[in-house]
Amino acid sequence: MTNLLILGGTTEANALAKTLADQGIPATYSYAGRVDNPRPQPLPVRVGGFGGVEGLTRYLTDHAITHVVDATHPFAAQMSTNAISACREAGVPLVALTRPAWRAQDGDRWQHVSDIGAAVTALSGPKRRVFLAVGRLHLEDFAAQPQHHFLLRLVDKPDALPLPDCEAIVSRGPFTEAGDRALMQQHGIELVVSKNSGGTGARAKLDAARAMGVPVLMIDRPILPQRIELSNVTQVLDWLAHSGVNLGV
């Protein structure tokens, strides 16, 4: 009997969950890690970590999981690495559903860095007005460069502002190029710092930066062990069908 585990928390995971539910394919949706307000799903949901590779391997075995789809955020490197190892140990097929990375276009002024630490180091120098679009988990790292004024855009209102000179805007995407251009002009933004998350919902800031000639400090994706990577739900369904899953039943 088919029994999928979706490692979720992304738009792609939500779309897959809906499709699987519509087709009656048994699956569980996992919000691994810290989630303040989990989005309701049309599938059974679990919230919280598994306890590393050992815990995830045990979960796969105890719950008779037959397939795993890793649809976590492209920067959830630890979860994705654990999934690769656990699926290998449990003998469970794994595929990643991940949005393609952004690629620089004509007119872009990108400086690539390998990780958050490298981004912090790259901000050494005189004061600038920086649009810091890296999510809430790593904001405090940038306190090491207190000379800058940081504009933060967050999904949830923060309990406290984590940087000495910053302003936070609470807003949820998708965003538009026109809207982000107006935002950046209003705040006099001189540099955008962004993770290469890919997808369309957060791309507007890059399009706006290109149009305005604003440079971008682009944090590249973490390098993961080799795995099958697919970019849309249709490809995942094809993979499942070739793995022996009877779709639509």
C-alpha cells in the first residue's frame, strides 16, 4: 500500500498536498521544525522535528512510509541532508520538489556569496541602506555590521527588532516589481541582500533592483548530497507512477 511523507512548509508542498488529496493518495504532511501558524492541509499533518537521521529513519519504518517527497525550503539544508540519509538507510525512495534557482539576467549586478556568514562579512565598509531579505532566523547575525540601516520585510510581527538600526515591514507575498520598486525608492535602498530561494513569489525585489540599478548580494544555495530533483507537481506524479504508485485510485 502506498503511504507518502511530504516534508513541507512551502508553496510547492502545499500544491502537491492538494493534488494527492484530490487523487486519494495516502500521505502525511510534515511541518518540520519551528512553525508558528501551520497552514491547514487537506492531508494528515504532523508538526515538529524527527530527531535527526535516526529519528526520521525510525519514523519511516514505524509508519510504513513508501515514498518521501522533500518539498522543504531550498535553504533547509539540514532537513534535506537528513532525509537523504534516512531514506537510504530505510530503503525508501526519495525525490525533491524544489523551485529552480534564480539566475542573473542582463542588467543584474549580483555579488555571489556562499552562506550567511559570508554575506555578513561582505557588508563590511561604510554605512548603506540595505534591504535585508533573508527571513527572520538569521537576522541577528547581521548585528555584526551595525553601521548599516536595514529594512526588514517579515511575514509575522517581530517581538523585538533584532538589529540596532532597522525598520521592519510586516507583509506577505507574492510581491510585484512595481510595489518593490516603490518600497525601495521610499527607503532609499542601496543594496539588496537575498537568499537564492527561487520561485516567483519573492522575485520582485530582484526585478526591481535590476530596473533601479541597485546591486544584490546573492546568497547561493547550500550544496547537498546527490538526489533526484523535480520542479513541479506533474513531474512528481510521473515519478510516483514510475515507482509503482496507482494514481487516481
